[in-house]
Amino acid sequence: MPRYAQLVMGPAGSGKSTYCSTLIQHAAAINRSVQVVNLDPAAEHFDYPVMADIRELIMVDDVMEDDSLRFGPNGGLVFCMEYFANNFDWLEESLGHVEDDYILFDCPGQIELYTHLPVMRQLVDQLQQWEFRVCGVFLVDSQFMVETFKFISGIMAALSAMVSLEIPTVNIMTKMDLLSPKAKKEIEKYLDPDMYSMMEDNSVTIRSKKFKKLTKAICNLIDDYSMVRFLPFDRTDEECINIVLQHIDFSIQYGEDLEFKEPREPDEEQDNTNYDQLFQDKAED
């Protein structure tokens, strides 16, 4: 049976650890096993247990204190991740091999890891070799996405990760529970945006013709190919959490291998077909 993984990505402060904590609690409530692996060598604390912690292998503070390296915080983190990529055997040993594993990988927030550095792509390739079905989960703080140009910036960051990793990706607006009712209503237009309308609404604020043309080209690309959409994530709303999890499960086909492999009677096949259709319908809602 395959194993399943979520790469939980996003800028610093986007709510990655809170997302992992919320999913752990939700999984426990529905009697489902989900584990977390910390891949942030600069993390400080968690309110949930982790099955593996990169800080057992290497820590940013230790790298920064090494006089022979002389790295700052950002350079130290990149060094840690490259060291990690050269020691995937540590991760393999920490994970073990249990069929039907479902693991959340809490990743660092440095955007260069998902743009021009190969570390995260190497991790994806390695997980796939270990028979993991991998889904990227890119988080963006909803409080940051309340203006059109900030929204476009968030879309470009998410798109960069999607292009770099080449895996199914679910993009999520976090911290919806912290928004005021007015802000929640305002942000609805960003969940399934009409990029042409948004561009027209804000065209008067762009003075440079070159930047206006560039922004329009980006908006057209996003809209024409439906490349990026966001799901809202409210950690206080069980239904909202369940919808997000269903989208992710559907993208990595979680549960489809729970079927019996032996030949089935016609009645059993019909029952199974109905179950698959029901699961798909829920994921599409």
C-alpha cells in the first residue's frame, strides 16, 4: 500500500505549525492516524508530538555559532537544508516503513527553497521513491491577502512552489477565524477571483505603463489557465477543516487502495462504485 504526505509550505508566520496542530486534533476526533515531521531547523516549539525532528540532525543556532562558516540566519537555514538533503538516510530511518502512513512535513518558510534551490524538489523525489504520494499545501495568511496587489504577490509565491515541485498542490488562506465579518466578506472575491475585474478595479493606482502591462499579463496568465485557487481555512470550523482535508485526500487518492484486491461480487462492485462517487462529490463541493 502507498504512503501519503503533505508538504506544508508557506511564508514565515503563515500558520504552518497551527495548521499541523489543527489537523492532528481533527484527525484524532475522526479516529484517523496522522503524524508530523518537523523540517524547520529554526523552529522553537510545538504543541504536538513529532515523529521526527530535523533539529536532531542539525540546528540553525549551531551553524550560526560555527566561526568557520559565519552564516547569518538565512544562510544558516539554507546550509541546514542542504545538509539535510545529503543525509536523507536519517529521515528514512526516522520514518521507518509503515503501510498507509499519513505524514505532515512542516517545512521552513524561506521562499528561495521553493524557487531556485533544489532541496525541496530533491525531498519530493526521495519521498516518491519511498512510495509516498505527495501533495503540496501552500499557506498564505488571509490577513495579508486583502488587497489586490498583495493577493497577486501571494499567488506568485504559490505558483513558484507549484512549478518548482511539480506535485498536486492545494493553496490555502489561513487565519480566517481572525478576520472581522467585514473582512471575511471582502476576502471572498479572492477565493475564486476574476483577475480581469480585479485588474480593472485597480488599474488607476498603477502609474507606470510598463508595470501595468506586466501586471495585466500576470493576471491574464492566472485567469486563463485557472492555475491558482485558494481554500479558506478556519481552525474553529470543523466543516471547513474537513473540506480542506477532503481536497487534499482526493489529490493524492487517499483511501482508494483500501478496497479489497480479490474479485468481488457484482453487488459489492456496485456498492464500491457508489462509495467512490460519494467521496468524489464531497471533494468537489
